[in-house]
Amino acid sequence: MHRLEFFGIEVDECRFCSGLWLDPGEAEALTALRKVPTRLLKPIPIDPRQQVLSEGERVCPHCGLQLQVFEVAGTRVDACIQCKGVWLERGELNRLLGQPG
């Protein structure tokens, strides 16, 4: 994971799959932006056969607790019930914002 900063909002991006880890408040801050940075919205084609972890098998990068799967606005996302952070695969942010991708 490495940190990216957009308009003062720091998010963590996975170097391997380009998924995003959003700490509490970061998701809200991103959705409040008038224009979400294209780099965060651009879907990256990933071959599902190369998926390392199945849905519900991810762990929180902060506390190590297994992430739980929740449906938010018709999109399934992984979230930590302890840290309140959210893991988004590429394209899920688009769907949550109601944008194509």
C-alpha cells in the first residue's frame, strides 16, 4: 500500500491491484469533492482468475481483523467493523458515486 493525496485527502492504494483503502471520513470527503480525481475512478482490467483473495477474505490493513462484506447503494464493499475503514476495488468508487465504470 502507498499513500496518495488529492486535495488534502489521503487514501491508501494497493500497489498490486490498485484497490483503495479509505479510513473513516475519507470516503465522505471524496464524495464531497466536486470532481473526484480521475486516477481514483479509472477502472483497471483485472483477470478474476488472478484474484488472490475471495470476497470476505480480506483483512484490515490497520488492525488485522477480517473485513466484513456490506452492500452500499447496490455495491458490495469490504469494511472493518472495528476501524470503520472501507476497502474498494477499482470501479467500486465509480458505482458508489453513480458514475459509469
